[in-house]
Amino acid sequence: ETGVTQSPTHLIKTRGQQVTLRCSSQSGHNTVSWYQQALGQGPQFIFQYYREEENGRGNFPPRFSGLQFPNYSSELNVNALELDDSALYLCASSFPRLNTQYFGPGTRLTVL
Amino acid sequence: AQTVTQSQPEMSVQEAETVTLSCTYDTSENNYYLFWYKQPPSRQMILVIRQEAYKQQNATENRFSVNFQKAAKSFSLKISDSQLGDTAMYFCAFMKLAFGNEKLTFGTGTRLTIIP
């Protein structure tokens, strides 16, 4: 176990709805990264948060947004859900100069 | 932009045998890290091993070792004395050495099955 937790485990939404996924980082880690893993693919980087600021973003549209809180936990919000948003969403925590990310168990999102 | 290629979609090996998973990458960076992560059916991405590009010595972690060839941009994973619990998807990943925006770029994975 890495100490990174995510909730919920599974989620089913319909197209056009909005969803919020949550992540608690490992103790001592102040950086959280989010990844989307489509079925049969490797994870794709969505964005990273460091000390409550977005610190890099992958090739995802603005309807993917996030927050990081003072305790370094984080949320991923997706608006106007599309069928292609169905995926496993992984968060990973780290801290600068650790240069290694530790992953949570993921949230499986299904969009119908 | 960096790319990571895993050319073996699936592999299988008998329990207790040795297996090698291949990974190549493309980058213009000189300072970076390479990783192998394991993702069993439980979905949790687990770090297997890490290699710093500036280190010539290949990393080892118990039964897991890598063959890092920087000039060839190759990073293979060797699993010795394979066990049933090694059955999983294995992902090779690249990370540029930088303060901030330390994103991982993953390959498409190799599904490894250990046969009893």
C-alpha cells in the first residue's frame, strides 16, 4: 500500500453530467498528479498540482479541472461528461526532488 | 515530446523461469528517470524499479533488474524466478528531471502471465 487513497472506487454517470473525484496524498507529499487510463492503454497525464497551484497540464480540454487543498488532498472535476471520458482515473503523490510518484488505487468512471 | 514504446503486448512464462520485458524511448533530454510499474488486476499501479539516467549502474530490486542502455535508449526489465504474483500489466515510464511538472509518460504496457 502506498498511502494514497482515492474515492469513490466506482462511479456511473450519464453524458452531460459533472463528476468530482477525490484523492488524498501520502503523508509528507505536497504534489498530486492525475492520470486518465483508458481500457487497454497506458495512463495519460492530465495535470499536476503543487502547493495548491496547477503545475503543468497535459492535452486535456478545460472541462477537466482540479483543486488542491491546504492538506494537499486534491479533486479532479470533469464537466459535460462525454462517453470517451469512461476510464480509470489515477492520482499519484510525490514531493519535489523525490522524482518518484506513488499511485492510488484509482476510480473507475463509466459514462453512459 | 517524449515517447515510450513497449513492443510486446503480451508475454507468458512458466513459474520460476526468467522473463525480460522490452522498452524503448525517445527523448532529447539528458537528465531523466525511467520506471517500471506493475498493475495487477486490482488496478493499483505499483512501482517496481527506478533508474536514474545519470547512473551507469543498472538498478536492481530483489528479483527485478533492468538493463539500461542510454545510447540505445533502451530500458528492459528482467524478472528472475518468476512467481504467480508477478502476473500483471507492466508499464515502462519516462520522467524528465525537472522541478515541477514532473509528469510520467507511459508506454502501452505488456501483459505478463506466469503459468503454474
